[in-house]
Amino acid sequence: MRVWQWVAVVSLVAACDRPVVMTQRGQVGAEPGSVDFGVLSPGGVVRKSVALVNRGEAPVTVSRVALRDGAVGFSVMSSPARLEAGASGALELVFVAPADEGVRSTVLLIDSDAANAPTLEVPLTARVLLANLMDAGVVDAGVLVDAGVLVDAGVVVDAGVVVDAGVVIDAGVVVDAGVVVDAGVVVDAGVVVDAGVVVDAGVIVDAGVIVDAGVVDAGAVVDAGALVDAGVDAGAVDAGPAWTQLAGGDFHTCGLRSDGSIWCWGFPQDGRLGFDAGALDFVATPTLVPPFVPVTQLASGGNTTCARSTTGAVWCWGENLYGQLGDGTVNPSFTPRQVQNLSDAVEVAVGYGFACARRATGTVVCWGKNSQGELGAGSTASTSPTPLAVVGLTQVEQLVAGYSTVCARSGTAAWCWGSNTSGQLGVTGGNRNSPVAMSTLTNVAGIAVGYGHVCSVQTAGTAQCLGHGSSGQLGDGVDTLGSSLTPRQVTGLVDAAEISAGNNHTCARRRNGAIVCWGSSSNGQLGIGITGHSNSPVAVAITDATALDLGADFSCVVRANGDAACWGQNVGGNLGFGAAGLVLAPTVVALPPVTAFGAGGDTSCAVTQGGSVSCGGGHAAGAVGDGTTNHRFSPVAVAGVSGATAVDVHDVHGCAIVANGAVQCWGNNGSGSLGNGSMTGTGPAMVSGLTGVVELAVGAGHTCARIAGQVACWGRNDMGQLGDGSQMARSTPVFIPGLTDAVSVTAGFWHTCIARASGAAWCWGAAVAGQLGNGVSMTPRTTPFVVPFISNAVSVAAGDHFSCARLATNEVRCWGANSFGQLGDASQVDRPNGVMFGINSDAQTLWANGYHTCVKRPSGVIECAGRNNRGELGFGTLQYLASTPTPTPYVGSVAIGNAHLCGLSAGVVRCAGLNDRGQVGDGFDPRVPRRVLRP
């Protein structure tokens, strides 16, 4: 170990992925492309002006300036309020250099009101004079630092210039073998990438559309909302050692690089990443697992990862509830632990709660959970924290584990054991605790195991699958209801080299490196930008894969150039490209100025100043309103809706008030939710016979509208939520008999409430959690019921299974389900008789939906109570819940979804929370391949 004392000039250069522009009619750029603050001493201060120019046809306003990557001591002195078309202005910046070596690359973020404009990103460059003792992690093992030059393994860093193997990086420009990257433009062998457009030998990628028979194979369709990342399909500048293998679990991924290092990312809970992430809720970029022994193979499953060392030992880390770490304990570990009594492993496989290894002798051992016979030892013991021998297997050549099923290949034959809940073992009856010969799988060259299905590649390159097939994961071109005990031939696949299975989807690597996938795409795991499912293989825009691995609901490949790409579910950042499917702070949604908005389920909608409606997120039922069942990661217009003044949305449909108080609805119409006299179609459709509507309330399949003092409801009615005395769905509105003085209406998941001018509150529908205020009952109320403890209500709001009323005293009282503290009484106990929301009596406005309740105080502060395990309350953390009203960053007004919240202020919408379906609306789509960052 060496420690050097030194004085050097170190350059920090931050590069943008795309040009610094804003799109649509307003286009703003910063000149120059990066801002150089020059050389600073520790603690030094420098001022710099950045020239901004509006290159578009419309005026724009700079509304906010912030930083990414946490630079120290940066501030903004002034900013132009408005830039007219063609005009320019100056932005004065002040940078205070930190006193240590902790300066990090920084990107300046400038928001503007340009319609549909992304945040403008300006890279900042600073050269900070350091005079510190560098620890072994910075200068170590033969690194020479002298006169401002760092030399290590042929890398020279001097005054902002990096030279490594012929690559020059200076002020954001990269030149490598004829490749030039500058301000987001890539020119390489006739390939031009600029502002998201790729042109290469007739291939055009623009606005998420791919056209080229070589890229979109066999007639596969790539959805117009899908994006193809330039780092995946336009070539990316390499950095660091190549990836050689990826291993995906439930919400985490680990990768092995060519230098033998292990890197993990995703949810860090239970130690599954191999290091203690401290207070971090997720790790969205590959992070080094501290070295322990030389490793040659990785495997992940559930919340556990295992590594096989070069000597044949196996080390595991993460969750250990069932003894799956194999160290003789049931304690989780943030650091690798060696599996006992195993020193000759040649392959390791990990399922949910268990792991197995193939030994050099051709036998197999397993350890961990055994509730479904996963250990294959012929034992009925529920767990084993140390390896047990799988009975009857010899000469095994391949070993694969799925959720609770394990398969082994010897020659061209296969044996499987464990769960048989879907017939995936090819036999009738229950689970098997010892191997079963898979006699119907013939000529097996490779095998894959999912949640309830098993697939194999045959020696000829064809593929077969059996077991659970209702999501199309058998690939036979039909939707198999239930299960198939006999293998189904995968359609159109004749040259497969490798196969891998996730929970309910399957992918194959073809001999030419192309990737095809089939089965469930509920989280975009098929890689083609759509949701739903496909019962036959569809091509992914990857043509040079060398290895393939599927996580539970996501997919990853290693590419020929040493890059890796992943797609699908990204809740914890498990896709590894620097973003997670959770947005922890309210983020601006790219929309024109908004006048009204609504949220519910997994969808967000907004009414623009022109009266159009745009929605993002969505549900398979089509609540996003574009006529499809796809998710939308950026808001899209609801076609055919104009003149809107209000909007509301829930799980399966949305509705808007339009001209003359009429109502239009869209989405699933199986229960008459569109109100147009039909139970088919997706709309938008005009609700029959309604005008003069002043308030809308959309529930999970039903809608109610207030017209003066009357209330009319339509749609789903299985819990009596329409209040007409029946449990029959209605495709046209029915009025609540005798009601003429309603002043507020709200819809929960399966119930409805109103406030009357007299101060009384009425509720009807489901009562399973006491949400009607009449006690807990499994029998729904099909007609209005007077809430006995409310007498002075001025408004009502309902969540999924609870209700609240704002009283004339400005107090709020809530009743019903309280499992996430949404009633605000500092408990998680259901309250059928009602409790006060917090201790204050100054609520000016009340909102409730999903599992959350929010109020606005006279100061303008919005306080919320309820679930926060997806970051939806905007606190910046994944604090599980807030059971008392807690101040949030939201201002103006809020709209509440199932696991996301949005705020509206001055025409701008900001959202936070779960973003796996695009409900936060930041335009980031994980459903198509994106380059895993290479550290």
C-alpha cells in the first residue's frame, strides 16, 4: 500500500447524454455547451455568466435552477425571467469550491415553461487545486502523481484531458477510433445521433419508432411510445472493464466484469447487494461489492445472490430466512458468507429462498427452503441451512433454478424437482422432493425454469415449454388457459442458442446474437415498449447478445462489445442505468400550462389551458385514454376530448367535464363505466343525458356526477356503489332518489359518499372496513346510509376503503381502513366510528384517494398521512408510512393515486412516487433496452 502527499490540479468534467436543447416550439440552448470555472483553490469562489438563447418560435421562461450529483457550494445569483423568440439572456452562477477532494461531476438543471420541454442540462467543469493526503482508494499500487499529472495503467489526466488507449476526453468531447461525441452528437461510420434521432444505413430511430428489418425482426411491432436508448443501439463509448455476466433476482441485479470484480444494484434491503447501503432506499447504479475471493460465476434469485469462486467454493449474501446462505445460520448478511461443506462447485443456481450447486463429480447439492421439495433430497424437512445431496443424479452438465423448481441436464436429458403447482414437472400430482425424469423434453441442449413453467432449447435450435401458460410464456402462439403437462413447441424459433426464464416470461438468444422474448410484459419485460403479453416470440432491439439472464420481471443481456442492457420492471433501480422506478421528490411533468388535474390507480391526467386532456401511466384496462392498454411514460392526449374543465381517473377508466357540463369517459367499459348505454368499446364516449355537471368522482369502475344538488352514478355496481338499491351494473346514469341538496361527492374503490347542505354525510356501497360509518359489514349498502357521527360536513373525500369529511369547524374526521395510517390518528387501526385527522382545526381543503389523506393549512402547507413505501409523499425517503399529518413539498393542490401523488401550482404539475408504469410522467421508459452503466 502506498500513500502519497501531493499537490495537483485535477479536472472534473461532466458530460451530457443529449444536446442541451428544449423541444417543441421553444428551443433553448446554453452557449458554450459546458461551463468552465477554471482553477480554484479549496474554498475558492468564482463567478461565471452562461449565455442562454431561445432558438425556437415561442417565448420561454426560466423557472428553476438546480443541481444534479450534489456539488458543493454552488449557487445562482440571477436568471432571466423570460426569453422571447430569438432572444438571449445571461445566467450568472457562483461556484464555491469544497475544501476536500470530494468534488463530483455536476450538471446544471434549468427548467423552463416551453411546452413538452425536457429540463435543460448544462455540464459544469471545474479544476480544483487540492492539497491533501490521498488514501489508498485514490492513489495506490503503483499510481504516480506528479505535477498535476495522474498516471495509472496508461491513463493520463492533466488539465481536463484524459488519454486512455487512444481515447481523448476534453471538455466533454470524446474522440476514439473515428468516433466523435460532442454536445450529444455522435458520428461513427456514417451513424449520426443528434437529439434522439439515429440514421444508419437506412435505420431511423426517432420518437421511439424503429424501422429496419434487421432491427425489428420478423414483423415485430415496436410501440410508438417506446424509446431506444442511444447507448444501446447507436453505439456507446466504453468505460471500464467489460461485463461478462449478469444475474437478476426479484428487485436487484449483480454483474461480473472481466477484471473479476462484482457489482450489484437495486434494492439493498437484507444485504442482497453484498454491501451495506446505509440509509439509501435503492442503489440505481452498479456499485462495487468489496472483494473477498476471485469469482468466476454469479447467480441471483429472490433476495439472495451467490458467487462461485475460482477454487470451487461458493459464497452467498442477502436474505437468509430459510438458510439459503448455506452457512448454517438463518441470519441475513450484507457481506458474502461461505457455504459450508462445499469446495468443488462448478456451477451455482439460486431460487426463491434456496440455492443449489453442481459439483465437479456431476452430483448436485441444495440448501435453504424445502417447503415444496426444492432441495431434491427426498426429505420433507422444511429447511436446511447447509447443503444436502440431491438424490439419484450423476453426470449433471447444467443446473438451473426457478422460483421453487430446479432442473438439471445430463447430455440431452433433463430431470426436475420441487414445485409442480402448474404441471411444470410434466407429471400429475403434487410437488416432488426428488428428481423427476422430464421424458417429454427431447434433445435438450439447454434449460430454463420460471415461476410455473419450464423451457428447453433443443439441439436443433428449436425450443419447447410446458407448465403454466396463461401469460403466453409457453410461446406456442396460443393463450393456454391453465397449464400444459406436455411440452409446447415455441413458434418460429429455429436457431436458439440459449434460453432463460423469469417469473412469467421467457427469452431466447439466437445464434446470431438476436434476442426474442415471449410471455407476460406487464412490466415491459419483453423489451418492445408495450405491456400486456405475447404468446409467441417478439424481437427485441438487441442483435449482438453474448449472454442472457432474466430476473423476476425484467431481462438483461451482455453484448458483444462488453456492454450490458436491461429492460422491464425497475422499481428499485435494478436495471442499472442510473434511475429507479421510484421518484422520491416531486418532479416536473412536461406539460403545457395545466388548469386542472386528477390521479387514481396508476394513472395521472391533466387538463391544459386549451381544454385538452393528457394522461400518463395507465392500466391494462386503458385508463390512459389513447385507445390502447399500454403504459405511457410521458403524457399523451386523450383523443376526441376538448373543452374540458375537470378530470378524474381511477384504476380502469377516466372521465372529464366538457362543454356545457357534459361528461366524456374512456377506458374499460365492461361494467358500463363509460355511461353511454353500452358495455363495449374504450371511448372516449359522451355520457348519456348529462349536462350541467359541476363535480366528478371516479371510483374503480363506477363514476358519480353532481349536477346542482343532484347526484347521478353509473358503471360497476357489485357492491351497491351506485346507490340505486341494486347490485346491477348500469351503462347510463341513475339518480339518487330524493336527493336535491348535495354539496360534495366522492368515490372510493367500491363505495360512494356525499355531503349535504344540511351538514349530513351519506355513504353507500362496500362496508368491509367500516368506510360507510355504519360498522364493519360484509353486506354492502345499496342505498344511502346516514353517517351517524357527522352533522356539519362541508365536503367529503374517499380513499380505497376509507372516507373523510371536512367539517364546518375546519376539522377533518375520517373513518374506515387505516392500515397505512391514512386516517391521521397516529395509529394503524381501522376506525369504523371515525377519528379526528390530526389535532388541528384549520384545514382549508381536503383530498383523499388510494391509501392517503391530505389537507391544506392556511399557510398553504399541504400535509398528508398514509403510505409512503414508494416515496409518494415526496419526503425524499421510503419511510413506510406517515400516520399523522406531515408537511410535504407539494404546493397548490394535490391529486392522489395508488402509490403516487401529484401537485399543481401555477400551471405546473409535479409528481413523486411509484413510476413503474409512467404515472409520474417524467418520460423515462424502462420497457425498452437501456445500457447498464459501466463504472
